[in-house]
Amino acid sequence: MDIFSRAIQATPWLRDQSLPVQLPVIALAAIVASVALNVASQLLIPRSKSTPPMVFHWFPFVGSAVTYGMDPYTFFHENRKRHGDVFTFLLLGRKVTVALGPKGSNLVLNGKLNEVSAEDVYGAVTVPVFGKEVVYDVPNAVLMEQKRFVKAGLSTENLHVYVGQIVDEVENFVANDSTFSALKAGKPAVIDTFQAMSEITILTASRTLQGQEIRESLDKSFADLYHDLDAGFTPINFIMPGLPLPANFRRDRAQQKMSRFYRDIVEKRRAAAEKGGLESAAGGYHDMIATLMEQKYKNGRPLSDIEIAHMMIALLMAGQHTSSATGSWALLRLASKPEVIRELYDEQVRVYGDGTPGSFRPLDYETNKTQLPILDSVIRETLRMHPPIHSIMRLALKDLPVPATMGGDGSAGKKSDTQTLIIPKGHSVLAAPGVSAIDPSLWPDAGEFKPSRWLEAGQLKGEESSSTSPSDTVDYGWGAVSTGANSPYLPFGAGRHRCIGEQFAYLQLGTIVATVVRGFEWEIEGGKFPEPDYTSMIVLPKAPARLVMRRRKHAA
Ligand code: HEM
């Protein structure tokens, strides 16, 4: 006899009820019993001193999914106060150990290859979107080579070409998109910040990195494919991959079509080069496809068409939401500090002005990179307060000892509790560099958007700053990067999985913001700064987050 029948037999009242009454009563009793058991086990069974403290949760399996998912930063801050820098929580059946503070980031992001694995956490959600044979579908050594290829594509020569193309796309968007149509009647345009930034991001990324064929297809079927593919990046797929959901079937169809689309481009370019007697199919192109078609693995093998196609999809997806979220937050933060918009404008006049009010020389890469400290500090400060990725995860492949010094960084950590901690093999480990980036014990006026902090001597500097000594750098095969070992500012991560797109993101965002500053003044509609929305995998401004954009008086 099963448990269900036994429960009914053992309860006289229930025995006399019909099945539609029995079922919900039994279900409710089962839930109450499992909650009681779960609570009792947390309160009564003593925790081993060497395992990290566990965040209390009422429901088995669900654990802290709701509180973490709704507002991860409040969740981290509250549990840090209670437990210190290292604690474990249950996330839909998975044990996740959080390691906060710069040392926590170091533990997770600079863990050795045999200690922590990114592919074991990210593979299930990314491989169906990017496709096979790239990124987390290949051994780490292959990914490191693939990152080297991408780095080659982000050459100074290519970046030079991109600045003008980005300006062109932003100006065309403003001139032609219906969002800005009120401007034609001399009125301010009210725009949905994230929607406008998303469109500008994909337009500029496709015109530059992705290549002209992608740019030309954006208005047609490509946009729908992108949408279906992007829908694969949902928290549910991250936690329970492989569910037979209609959205996942659409994702798989879109992946196949998009893969075919890129492979066709590669084939056509190769055929055209052969016909034209060119030695290389890269001739004349400044995009990533051209670079990838020329690259070779260390063993001399060129990339297959599939690898090229799937790396292009990975780059498209990796850059889209991160950059469009950052651009949105930058415009929103600036709107709440009109004096910084003025400083940015004055910087443009100082560096690029040609003497006529409202008239400028075209933006260019070298000047952008070296002579616009205020613009640079605005992007840095935006990423300090609004890093798009709040949680970076790995799987612990073996027991991980927590350094004895953790919690001693002026953080709220409880050193004595964490001294002998071991994060057990099989836990997911989670770094949240965004917590340190707004830690009041590490940053003066931590909660204030203050780009000038990056210009003042003695302030904390960013990951790639001149304060990084050569001994802090490591090369995983795609160029020396800072380990970021003790940095409280890691919006692009650290270690072997560190972002490869930082340079491009800075160029793209800087050029977009400068172009907008040259032409507009703006404010937040209703004046209220939007809250963050954590329900997607990237931190977005909660809707409605609209801007009222007014043409500058001197602008053409
Ligand atoms: C990795 C942030 C833009 C491509 C990462 C990581 C972070 C990050 C935090 C590390 C993830 C981890 O350790 O698990 C950002 C931010 C961006 C940005 C804040 C913009 C503001 C881009 C762009 C591209 C890109 C534009 C492509 C052109 C990548 C790639 C990786 C990566 C390929 C490496 C993944 C790995 O090695 O496992 N990014 N990213 N990102 N990002 Fe970005």
C-alpha cells in the first residue's frame, strides 16, 4: 500500500471523504510535514564547524530562491550581516555558497581549473543558445584559444573604424526611429530608455563587430531569430535546464537558423575571395567574422565554419544586454545629475570643438581613449553602481578551503566563524563583485553617483588601471590581464573567464554617450530614479524608465 492510501486509512474522517476532498487535504498535509521537517532539521541538527553557515529557509527545494531572485543585493547584505562573508543558501535544490568581498571574488574567479568550473554551471543554458563547439561546450584550453581569436579581432585598426560607424548608427536612429519623431515638430521626445538603448546597441554592434551582412538583415528575419534565441536566457533555464517548454523549442529552431545564417555569410565571403583571386577572405572587412576566418589554433587548424558561426552568436549575446543595460543606467544616472551632463558637454567642446558653438570635429578612437577623462569616469562609475551581472557562478569540483583572512577587509565578515571553513565539493560558488563596489567601508560616498571619484588621486582604481603592477597580471593565452585579486571593482570579472569585450564595450558606450551629449539635454520623466529590476539575468532599470530628450539649442 502506498503512503497516500495509508494516510487515508489511518484518518477516519478522511476515509469518508470523496477523492477530490482527499487529494488537496493530503497534499496540504504533505507540504506542512515537509516544511516542519525542513525547519526542524535546520534548527536541531548542529552544523559542522567547517561548513559555511546555511541561510534559513522555510521550504525544502525552493530554499531562498524568491528572496535571492527578487533582490539579490539585499539578500547578500542581510546574510552578510548575519553570517559573514561566506554562507550557503538553497536555490531550487542546488546548494550555492556565496563568497563576498574582494577575497571572495578572488576565491571564485581565480580558482584553479581543477577546483572550479564555469562550464558546469553555465553550459546547460548557454550551449543551446550559442551552439556547439564553442565557449562552454569545449575544454577550457580551447575556450582560451577562442578568446585569443576574439582579442585579435578587437585590434586598434578595427576599433578606429568603429567610432565613425557607431556615431552614424546613433544619428540615423535618432533621425529615423519613430521614438524620436516628436523632435521633428520641435518638441521633446519621450523614450523608453532600455528599449532605445537595446536598439542602439544591436545596431552599433552589428554595424561594427558583427559585419555588414548582419546589419543589413537586422530589419528583417534576423531580429525575430534574435528574439527567440535570447528567450533561452531565462533564470528557469539556468536552474532547470532542458525543460520541454515551447520557448525552448523556439530557441532551438532559432539557433539552427542563425547558425546557418552565419555559415552562409562565411561561405559567401570565402567564395567571393576565391573568385576575386584574393589570398584572404578578410580583405576589406573590419569585423569579427573576417578575423575569425583568418585565425588558427596552436596546432595549425583553422576554425570550422560552425565554430565561427557559434562564436559570433556568443559575442552577439554576451555584448547585447550587458552593454544596453549599462548604457541605460548611464543615461539615467546622468539625467539625475545635470551638472555632469554639462561637464561632459564642456569636455566635448574643449577637446573636439571647432570654434563654432554646437559644432564639433568627428569623434575618433585615439582622442576618445586618451583625452576624455570625464566620459571615461562616467562609464566607470556607472559600472560601479550598476554592474549588469550581479552573480558570477562556478561549480566546486573539490572541497575548497576558505582563506583564513576572509572577512577581514573592513567588511562585515565574521572572521572567527570563517577561519576553518571548507566549501564542499558539489556546491555552486558565487561571487558578487557588485557588493564590494558599493561597500561604504571601501568607497567614500559609496551610494552616490560621483564620476569625479575616478579623477581624484588616491581613489580606488579600476581593474585595468595603471595601479595594477605587473605581478598582479596573468596570461591565460589571450593577453595579460589583471588577476583583480584584491580589487573591489570587477564589473568585467577576473581570471580566465574575464570579459574579452571590455574594450569594445567602452568604445561603444563612450561613443554613444558622447554623441547623445553633443546633441541633447535630458531628464527622467517624472523625476524619480528607477529601481533595479532583477527578474531577468541582467540588472535592468525597472519600467517605466523614460527619458525626456530635448535637442540642444546649438545642435544642428
Ligand atoms: C565575460 C561583463 C560586454 C563578451 C564577462 C564576465 C563579466 C562580463 C562579468 C565574466 C563572467 C564570468 O566570470 O563568469 C561584461 C560587461 C559588459 C560586457 C559589464 C559591458 C558593459 C561584453 C561584450 C562582449 C563580451 C561587448 C563581446 C564583444 C564576453 C565574453 C566573456 C565575457 C566572450 C568570456 C566568458 C568566459 O571566458 O567564460 N563579461 N561584459 N562582453 N564577456 Fe563580457
